[in-house]
Amino acid sequence: LELDPTLTGEMRIISACRKIGASEYINMEGGKLLYDAGTFAQAGIMLSFISPVLPPYDQGGARFLPGLSVLDAVAHVKPEGLNSMLQAGDVTV
């Protein structure tokens, strides 16, 4: 994207959104502590947060361990299952 290397945090995300023409940015819910909706709104970008809703899946172990990286799901779930997992979640503004 050839972003300005001096930009950090919100301004780097906003710059990336502008580069690709995005009008909305959805971040994991932990970003509520990092990003301000007003700053994004001033840039013409709606900021939302997603709380994942992930069903247990076979991880190859004795029990399901929630909260692992998305790479764990990619390694253990078939593509059609991943698609439905990616669509699940609660998005809030």
C-alpha cells in the first residue's frame, strides 16, 4: 500500500483504508481501547468492532482450546467450515 512509515496506530489504519477506498473498518473488540470512532468518522470511515462467535472444532487434541490464532482454525477446519466461521460474530459500532 506504500503507507507513510511515520504513521502509527489510528492514522496508519485510516491511511490504509483510504488507499483501498474503504468506507468502513471492522476491528476485533480489543481495539475499542485503541481506536476512537470520532477520529475515524472525521476521516469518513465508519469504525465497528466484532466479537467473534466461534464454535468448537476438532483441533486434534483431547479438548477444545478457545481463543487460539485464526491459523489454528485454518489448519484444522475445511474451507467450507471456515467460511461459515468467518461470517459468524457480533458487529457493534
